[in-house]
Amino acid sequence: MFTNMASAPETPLQRLRRFAAEHSSSLAVAGLFLFLLAVLYAYKAYTVDKRLSVRTSEVTDFDSKNAADDLAARQRAAVASEQDAAAGEPQTRMAVIPDKDMVGLSGPDKTPEQLLRQLASGPEEEYASVSLSNKDLEYKIMPVQAQGPNLSVSATAIEEIDEHNKSVKLSAPVTHYAFRDAASYGEFRRLHPSGGLPQQVDFGKNCVVVLVSASSLPNKVFEAVSSEAAGGQAVVKDRLNPLAASEPGPDRYAFALLDASAGDIILEQQ
């Protein structure tokens, strides 16, 4: 005779033991990981505290060293000043002394206004505070023009300058060619086709006098004004026109038609 008996339910402790037995390897790995993580965090905390303590010590030593150097520099400057004063020599040395309130890495605890007063080398109590408003910034500073020399020119002075310019005679070296036959005149015109000379000339009655520049000036700056014949001589009057040098176009010649019987030719520049 067989009897089916129901098994008793497991207690929480029994289930925990069974879970631990089944997953013993995983739990061991997890425990080892947590241990290593705790060691890492502890090491970081230790090294941070160590660096902070070392940095504080370095800063303190640096400030102390700067303060000692500042004091030594002031003492050397004072001794050198006393020696120069005793010897009667001018003080030509220069010492860079830091601000008395600046020690090590600490800056001067002063406002900009106090620093400006210190640069002015005056006691602070003698200066009044300056305040500006937006209206004060709207003012404009207009420069005052100083009285200069009188540059006006009188009408009399202008007339004198004009008369002087009229009396000034411009001159330039010039010579001439006298052509009394058609052959020589035709050859000259062939060599200078754009000279502005007349094409047809009756050499039985006339001769042609051509003005030629004797300098670097072009030929067209000379103008034949008039011609006169007296006593076997012919006088050709010419004048200088410098503005003609800037005129466009080819060079040209001034000329005068004289009587064929004219003897010596004289140029007279006006």
C-alpha cells in the first residue's frame, strides 16, 4: 500500500541557500568586482588629498620666497640711494619695486580710483571724486582757430604782377631755312610731309623762310608774326607759344613768304 505525501514548502533560508549553491561562481565574481571598485575609489580620494596638501605647501613657500625677495630688493635700493647721496652723485640706478600691497600671487586690493590717485603721487584725501552723467558726455569740444597771417592780396599787387608777366619775354633758340627754288623746297617738303607748309610757291616772285627749332623744343612752338624788308635785308618777327608743345598731332613749321629779291634774313623774337 502506497501513500502520496505532499512535500513541505521551502523556507526563505532554504531558497537562499539553494540559489547560492546554484550561482556560487557568479556571486564570487561580483564580490571581487565590488571589492576592487572600493579599493579604486579609496585610492583616488587618498591621492587628491595628497595633491592638495602638496600644492598648499608649494604656494605658501612661493609667497614666502617672493616676500623675502621683495624685502631684499627694497633694502638694496635704500642702501644704494644712501651711498649715492653720500658721494654726491646723481642717482642713475633703477630698481623695480612691486606694489607694497602685492605679495606673492596676491594682487593689490585697491579700486581703480585709488590706483589712479596713487599714480598721481598725491594724498588721496586732497582729491574729490569725479562723477559723469550721460548729459556730460554729450558736450562737444570745438577747437579754437588761432589768428593766422593775412593772406589777402590787394588789387594793386595783382596789377603789378600782371604787368611784370607782360614784361617778361620768353625766348628759345631758333634758326631758319630760306628756299629760293622749287627743287630744294620740294625735297624739304618730301622729308617733312606733315609740316604745314604751302604746296605751291611762285619762286619767281617769292622765297620761303621756314623757322626751325634749335633746341629740344618742337618746331610748332614758334609762330611767324610779320616780316619786313628794308635796305636789302628782311626781318622776320616771331614769337614763342609754349602751350603749342602740348597740342595733339604731328609737328609743324612756321613760315614766311618774302620777296624773291630779299637779301640777308634776320629773325627777331618778340
